[in-house]
Amino acid sequence: MRYAAVLVVNYLNPWYELSLDERIAIEHQHVFPGIGEFVKRGGEITPVRAVKYGRDAESFFILGFDEMENYLDLVRELRSSRLLTSGLAAIDFETVGLKEAYWVRAAA
């Protein structure tokens, strides 16, 4: 079964108090390794940076995967990363569904 998910990460004010180099270093050390492992285990990810009214920025990720455990591992890793545990960002929204859902008509 193929799943799709949307995961919204909201960057909080302390994030913007860091220099650009510090932000890049945090993402490279604490976010990208988990994403890399997700992809190595067969997941697909499309990162999107967006500007949101009333906030500086947020990111959302569109993910595709076959194994729910792969997705849950990624979410656990992100939730325990410095990005989230030190109040630099928060996962504001996530949703998971069947990517290729179809309905089978019952025989009459």
C-alpha cells in the first residue's frame, strides 16, 4: 500500500535570531540525516519553503512511502531533533492518507 503525508514545520522567533550559517548547520546536523535515512528506506520527500501570512516562513514536506514505520521513524527523529526540542520550530500539522486509494465495487 502506498501512503502520502503532509508535514508542516513552523519556524519560531528564536530560529530567526540565529545567523543564516547557524540555521544551515542545524538543518545539516539535525534534520537532513533523518530525511536521508527516510529516503534510503524507500521514502520520497519533496520539501517546500513557504511564506505564511503573519509569519516569516514555514516549510512543509510532501512525503510518499510504503511502510508506515518508515514515516513514524522520521517523525520521531524530527520531534527529538534540536530544531524542535530547543523551541526553534514546531510541527504544526501533519496528515497521512492513502496515496493511490481506490474503491472496489461489490459484485451484485
